[in-house]
Amino acid sequence: MACSATLPCLPCSFTRPCTRQNLSLFHQRCDSFKHQRDLIRRRLVVPVFCLSNGTNQDTEPEAESTSSASSSSPSILSNLTDNLCAALGGVGFVETAYLSYVKLTDSAAFCPIGGGSCDNVLNSDYAAVFGVPLPLIGMVAYGLVGAISLQLAAKKLPFGIDESDGRLVMFGATTSMATASAYFLYILNTKFSGVTCSYCLVSALLSFSLFFAVLKDFGLQESMRRLGSQIFIASVVFITLSTSYNGSLPSSQSAAELDLPYFETELTNSSNALSISLARHLHSIGAKMYGAFWCSHCVEQKEMFGREAAKLLDYVECFPNGYHKGTKIEKACSEVGIEGFPTWVINGQVLSGEKDLSELAEISGFKPDGIS
């Protein structure tokens, strides 16, 4: 009975603890499995996350360096263009400032090529627009372009103007200057046939160089987009210049260019002993003065000698029959290779432009011998 009493108790006491232990073990294994599964997920996720971060860190600097390189390249090119335009504008400003001084003081311009041809052009009716001397207008234009270019290069524009607005001003200014230069080259070729003006050619070269430099800085696509603005600006400049010249030039000048009969200009100055002596000396050595009856500088050269002395000079008129369209210069003048009026030939030297009496005396070897 004792055994039978203990035997039923053994299974009961054995079964319950086994079930609890198995359940506890199962839960532990489940927890352990979940823990391992979460750990595996974390391990899988963390490397991917780190890899993604690493990729961004490696990629972003590369992207930044690429973008900075691409942005710095146009900036460098723009600075080069700005410095070039500043230099060209400075050269143009110096040239036109000198010509403005010559024009306002009524002095003779130094003309390395063409002799007196430069003065003929600078003193013509085409050398002013609505009464304002053309060199003065050019000085303002070149000064404006040079100043804006320097400020664009330094990234410091006045009055709160941003860089894009500054470049638009450069675009309009250089377009106007190039259009005006093209117009003046046409005038020089048609109205001053056979005359060389070195200052005119240099100014045209500077204007076109500035125009193409700014155009290249804008790029082909942007330039094509603004083609309409360019045509409008060029039209305004062309109409302004045409209106100025049509209103200021005398109505008889167009006819005079086609048919200008020969005439003599009466001299008003009297000669002194020195000028008469110099004229005789020039005549004795075979010095000759070549000119044209319509040339104001030829008249001024004769006025330096005076009425009596001018008659003693060996003066050669290059258009004795008047000037008509298609009239050729006299053979005696063409053989000398005249580029402008007046032209002196003294002791084999060809000298273009007006000359002071003292300069003529020195070149010809004249000694006054106490004459004053």
C-alpha cells in the first residue's frame, strides 16, 4: 500500500516538473532565437547603413569637387575676358583722349601712317555727331567699358548693380561701338577715297575686339537669344549717325563730291622778311609742295608764308582741272606717292602734313643770316 501510494505520486510529481521545464526551455530557446534573429538583422542592416553612408561621403566630395571645378572654369574665363576688355578699353581711352585734345585745341595730330590724312579726317564734317566731337564720344565709351570691366573682374559693381546687369551693359555698349566703327569705316572708304587714317583703323580694331570678346563670354546660345536686341541697338546707332550727318552736312556737299570746279583761295596774311627768304631758299634747292585746291591744310600752310612768299614756292596742284567723280590725281603727284595733303619733297625726303617754318628751315638747311 505504501508502494502503491508512492508510485502514483511519482508520475505526478515527475510529470509536472518536466512540463514546466520543457516550457521554460522552449521559451528560453524562443527568446534566444529571436535575439539571434534580431542580431542577424541588425548586422545585416548596420553594414548596409554604413556602406550607404560611406558611399555618400565618398560621392559627395567628388560631386562637390566636380561642381566647383565646373563653376570655377567659367569664372576664370570670365575674369580673363574682363581683364582683356579692361586693357582694350584703356588703350581706346588713351587714343581718344589724345584725339579729343587735338580736336579741342585745334592742333595737328601726329599721324605715323598717312601723314596729313589723319588731320583731313579729324577736321572733316564727319568728325562730330550733333556738334559733339567724335573723339570725345569715343573717350566716354571706352572709359565706360574699361571701368565696368575692371569692376566685373573685381566683383564689385556700384549702385547695387549685379554681375548679370553689368554684363548686359557691356553687351549693349560694345554692340554700339562695333556698329559705329563699321559705319565710320564705310564713310572712310567712300567719302575719303585714297586717304589713310591710322587712328580710325586702330579704333575700329579695338571696338570689334571688345565686341567679339563680350560675345564669346556670353556664349553662342545666349548670343542667339539676344540677337534681336543686337539688331535693335545697331539700328538705333545707324539711324542716329545718319540723321546727324544728313542734318549737319551742307546740301551742296553731296553735289560737290560729284562735281567740284577748281578755285583759288585768296591768302590774307602778309609775308615777312624771314618767310620770303625761306621761300626763296626752298625754291633754290628744288623743294616742292604738293597740295589740292580744296585742302584747308594746304591753305593754312601757305598762310604761314604769307601772300608774297607763297608765290615764290614751287607749288604743285594735284587737281588742276577740279575734282569730279572718277578724277585721277595728277601724274606728278602720283609718282611721288602722296598719301595726304599737303606733302613736301625736300632734298629727296617726302614729308606729309603741315610743317612749321622753323621745321622747314631745319630740314632744308636754311640759315637766316641775321634775318628776323
